[in-house]
Amino acid sequence: MEPSGQVRISQCMIVRNEEKNIEQALSWGKSVMWEQVVVDTGSTDRTVELAKRMGARVVTFPWVDDFAAAKNYAIEQAQGDWIAFLDADEYMTPEDAGKLKALIDCLEPDVYDGISTGWQQLDENGKIFSSGTQIRIFRNSPDIRYRRRIHEQLESVSGREFSVGDAVQELSIFHTGYQGKRFEEKKRSGRNRRLILKELEERPDDYEMLGYLGDEEYVDGDMEKARECYSRAVGAMPSCLDASDQRSAVTFTRLLTILTEGGQASWERAEPVYRQAVRLLPEEADFDYIAGRYFAAAGQAARAAQYLEAALKKLETYGCSNKALLLAGGLFEAYELLVRCLYEAGEREECVSYAVICLKYDKFAMSSLSRLFKLLVPGSATAKSRDAYCQVLSFLGEIYDWKQLKDRLFLVKAAEKSDCPGFSAYAAEQLFTRAEREQLGLK
């Protein structure tokens, strides 16, 4: 490959039996990369053949149960100025790939060791279900290598601070590795657990590895063992954490979930963990979300609402990059729960405001609309009721499209089911002709 621009980028990857992914993995960067280096760790399918056909330089490395060792060997084969190290089940869009060289060219010389990009995880339907950041693009330097057998991370070999530039808004890497049978096969193989335990044999107080071991137990359904691992991880954490420390956030989130759900749920046990979590990671919204869910289940609506509002405000303020994985994945459910808690707590105005937010997200959200009816529609039909009905219908016209039959019919039926027959009849009269009402069986 010929250089295209000032900087030379080597695309590197380690692979094994990736014939389904290898062509896409090499295609996205083919016009941008100065070279493409594929390190095969023992494929028995057509991975090597396809990679060579795509023009990549393929070398072999015997698998030694160490991702860092394999990746560092790949780095040693690279001859470019910078390295883009993506897995075979990851890719960048053509648009982002086209920005890569110019972005690196604009960096101040010898200032940054790497750049941080967005990292989007895709489900089987191609939809993003989790977002974070990764450092996969870095300077080709003898001082930069990976550490740890699994869940490996870049570091300076000499021990100096690793300097990272921020390109999260400009670039994203898309990851498809949690899809389908391949993920299930990897999970069943026990490979991750084996490598994590090897790491912990050497560093038993590695709080990140303890968190990863907790994940293994959590996914396997052994909540007691998961709780023990997460508790050990929390106890081994330093007094300060980086605001974007997603690993520690997951440890706290899952530990709090274990302590606040199920038959042995206890805020007395969970509160010290919650307080430590908020102190170390004050921008993380999931901690308040879990607390809100606990108090909602315990029937303490007012207290639950306080935590839920705090969680949503943190999400709005700090976003969900490396944060709020739980809340961002269930955002609508969180808003609906908040509406319920505010209603039960008698917070009328706030309940209306959040119910409207829910309905603008999903106008057929029955529970939120029902509570809105109960707050806005007069309880009994009087001479003044029609004026109130008119105001409510006008208010709902900001959410619903009266030209759509589905919207009109849903509103009338929802009011009837919400024990608001007077408003249901009024809405039917205003939104449907007499012939339509007779045809649809509306009162």
C-alpha cells in the first residue's frame, strides 16, 4: 500500500476463526491504512486465506492464553507511525475512517500517545445498546504496549503518564461481538474466567480484575459469589477514580442491584455502598436510578421520586458515554416509574410534566396517560366540566395528531378505561362525526 498523506497508519488485529468477519474488518480501512497486519493465533477456517486475498500481511503467533502478548506481537510487526488496533468484529464507518488521517495529522507532534474514540455496541438488529470510549488508535512507540492477559489495556512501559487526545465526538468504533452463537460459545468455553483467575493469582487485589470476575459470576447467575467478588473489588479501590471509569461503575452498579433486589433486598446493606459509589463517581446516574427503583418497590414513593429525578438530571448533565449504562438502556421505563412515584406522592405539577415527557416519547403509553387524565380531568360532570374538557383536549393536541384515526380512538378508549367517562364522551363528540361514532360504537 502506498502512503496517502503525511501520517502512516498500520491497522493491526489478532484473529482466530474469523472468516465471517475478516473481510469487513479489513475493508473499512483499506483505502486509509498504510498497511494491514493480521496476526493469526490458530485459525482452522478460511480466515488466513481471506485475509491474504484482501492484501493484508498475515503472520502467526501461537496462542499462549494472553491477549496482551498476542497484541504486543502484532504491534512489533507494524511499521507505520500510528496503529489502529481493532478486533475482527469491530469497524468504523467510511465517513469516520476518512477523517482519521487528517485528525492525526492535526495533533501536536509528540504530545499524545493515543486518541480516545467512541465505542458503540450493536445488538443483533444493528441498534446501539451501549456506548463507551476506547483507546484503539495510538502512536507506534516501543514504550507503548498492552498489559494483562484479558481485558487488556495500553500503558507506558516506562511508567510515565499515558497521554490521550479526545476524539470521541469525531470518531466511533462499532462492536458486534455480543451477537449470536459466537458470543455464547465464548462464554461457555470458560476462557475469560480462566484468564481472569490467572491475573488474580499474581495480583489478588486488582480491583478491576475482581470486578470482571464478579461479572462472570453475575452472568452465570451466582449472585452470592458475584456479591463477594464485587465487595472485594470495592474494598480494594483507590481513594480517587477517573470520572469515566466504566469498569468501577459497573462493579458498583451490579453490587447495588444485588443488594437492593430480590428477597434479601436491604437499603441498610446497600446504603454504605451507594455512598461510596457516589463519592468516587459523582457523575454516574445509575446509582441513583437503582436507589429509586428500590424505594419504589418498597412503597416509599416520595423518596423514590427524589432518587429517580436525581438520576435523570445526572444523565442530562453528564451524558452516557462510559456512564449510565443501566439508565440509558431503560430510559422510558425510568420516566414511567417516576411518573408513578410522583403521582403516588401527590406531586401533581411534577407528575404532569414528566407524564408529558413520557407521552412525547411514546404517545400510546397507557399508564402515563391514565395518570394525566386523573390529574387534569374533573372527577364529576358539572356545568363547568365542558370548559375543563376543552382545555384538556387542547392540551393533548400538542401530543396527538387528530388527523390520525389511531390517535383519536386511543384517546377516547384510554379515557374510558381510566374511569373518565365524561371526558371520553366529550372527546368522542369533538373528534368524531356522528356517523363515525355510530360506526365505531362510541358513546
